[in-house]
Amino acid sequence: MASNTSNDILNLIKSLSLSERLKIAEEILRNIREENMEAKAAELATATQNGPAILSLAGIMNEEEARIWDSAIAESRKIDEDEW
């Protein structure tokens, strides 16, 4: 199979009708948009999976730690109510 240079491809495209060129341009733009969306989705999945990096850096609690903290607060409120 012979390899085509970019000039060969451009000459081939120039020989097409305007509607055919527009279809090619639409397809190229669609592919670029889909690739960008896939990259953003992968980025979001990674961030969601690992949690936002800023939260782990700041030391924010995970779900289990938050439940323990919540139950400890509820228990301390019961003790305070019993004293009154």
C-alpha cells in the first residue's frame, strides 16, 4: 500500500464537491468533540473514584469517618440532654 502525503490528501479533498468537503469537515469536528468528551468523562471518573485531590489534601473525612463523627455527636447530645 502506497503512503499518501498530506499534499496528496489535500489535493484529493480539493477535487471533491463542496457538499462532500462539508461532510468531511463535519465528521472531523464530530470526532474531535467526541474525543474531548471521552477525555473529560475519563477525567471525571478518575476524580470521582479517588475523590477530589483538594479534599484529600485538606484532610476532609471519608464517608465512614463522617458516619462515626455523626454518631459521636448524636451520642454527646444525648449525654447533654440527660444532664439537664
